[in-house]
Amino acid sequence: MGLLSYLQWWEVLLITLGLTHITIAAVTIFLHRAQAHRALDLGIVPSHFFRFWLWLTTGMVTREWVAIHRKHHAKCETADDPHSPQTRGLNTVLWLGAWLYRNEARNQETLEKYGKGTPNDWLERRVYARVPWLGVTTMLIIDIVLFEAAGLLVWLTQMVWIPFWAAGVINGLGHFWGYRNWNTTDASTNISPIGILIGGEELHNNHHAFASSARLSSRWYEFDIGWFYIRVLETLGMAKVRKVAPRIRINPHKLTVDFDTVAAVLGNRLQVLSNFAQQVIKPVTKAELRHQAVLAESQALQTVYQFQQRLLQLWERTAASQEARLEAVQEWINSAEKTGVAALEQFAHRLRGYSVAA
């Protein structure tokens, strides 16, 4: 007699959702953030648990998943991207994402080039990578023993969860629909600011902007449950975060442009440009459009455009000395504060207070 005799249908549903959520956590924490991007180090206990759980519930091989994901970042939105909706079509990636994954997993060149550094112990070689079908079969038996006939539905839900949500929704909708915090060179989007259902992977544009960050949220209103779990593991001594996306701290009372300012400005290109777009381009464009002005006729828009180009040039001075970079940033700020364009002057003044958050 299984658990089904003691449970209501909705309790079985909640248990099923709980089991799939553990799988989601294993994918985002172990496969994605720890293995593919080395954003954190996991202790032996959570690392082995996640590997075992993924073997049971997905049959995915760590080396294959990591290699395909790394190739996605290296070849993003090109014909060589294993699963870009921009080149393969949204419906193909959304509904046939698992098929695209299996196809690329057979590409030995991909595995050899992008699969380095993944687990290669006895368990991986002899069990997880050698007989992945045994894991999902074991899970089927466990589900049927626990839930009787309903166990088949529980198992089927577990089997389609990752292929649909990760391979389909994240790789598909996450490069097609949503909002963008960062002007990355790819088409990545944030599907939702609340990252719970897919473990924080909903914040996909944030991830592409800072791929090696263990934290996927970047705005105050965004929530990454995967990051919450990582912090819990870190508190328990079972994980160590290696890198998170930088955050700019602004001191409104700091008026001197120094090397700390340079480090914050030049070390956080996407954040500075995003702030420029939100704090300068957007309000100035709205103000000028109210006066029915266009770029060719608006001196303010022309000025903003010119300063945007000069701002971009700051990052092209890679060979310049620290003193030359400091002088360039100081000159940009001083000039911007004298343009007569209020939003641009306010942005430049705010830039003076930039420093790297500890």
C-alpha cells in the first residue's frame, strides 16, 4: 500500500510540484551557476546530492549540459548557437528544446571544447554518464511504489518539467519576449522579475549581462530564489560564492573624480550605459518630443547623442594609463556638466559619486 491511500489529490499535486522544484534548484545551482559558470563552489554533500537527484529526475549528463550551455554563450544568436530562437524559430526552441539538446549532446567537438572541468570520478564515469536511463527508470519505480497508479503521472510530470521550462521556456522565451535591464549584444530577456518557478532563471537578460555571477537579480524589485538557496548553503558552510555581478554605490556628497570613480565607471560598462539611457536619453527624448522636435532639429538630442558616443569611447582606451583614464573621465564629466541639458548635467554630477560597492 502506497502513500496514495493516505493523501488527497491536491496533496499529491503539491508533492509533485515540490519534487520538480528540487530538480529546478539542482539545475540552476549545480549545473548552471556552479558547473557551467564557476560562480560558486559547492561542498561535497550538496554537489553529490544534486548529481544524484538530476540522474534520477532528468537523466542529463553534467558534461553534456555544461558544454551545450557554454557553447550557447560563446555562439549566442548565431547559426552555431545550439538553441537560439533568433536563428531556429521560437516554436522550434519552445516545443522541441529537448530534441535540440539531445542533438547537440552527440556533437563530440562541442563536448571536448566546452565540457572541460566537469566531474569525472568513478560515479560519473560508471553510473551517471554511462547509464543515465537507469536513473529515470529507478525514479519511475519509486513513484509507482509511493503513489501507485498516480505515480506514472507524477513521473511524467518530472520528466517533462526540465525539457519544457529550461530547454523550452528559458532558451526560447528568454531570448524572445520580456524586459531587458541590460543592452547586451544578444537578444536575452528577463521573462519575469520574480524568479521562483524556474529557480531565478527567469532573469535571463541579467544572466547574459553578468554570466559568471552567482546572483541573477540586479534590481531591487527582482527576486532570485536560486540565490536565496545559495545564501542558505553558504551560511551552512556548504557553498562558497566566487563572484556576483558588481553593483555601483553612489555617494551624492562625493564631488572629486578619483581612481575609485574610474574603477566604478569603466569597470561597470553595462550599468553605466543603462543608467545613461534611463536617466538621460529617455527624459530628454520625451521632453523634446513634447515640443515636436526630432534629432536633426533638436540641439539637446544631438548633444546627448554626442556625449553618449564620447562615453562609449571611454571603454576603448584599454591601453591608456590609469592617469590618462582618470583624465578622460574627469573631462567627460566636466564637459557634460556645462551642456545646459538638465538630465545630462544631473547624470554627470551623479557620476562623480560612483564607486564600487563592497
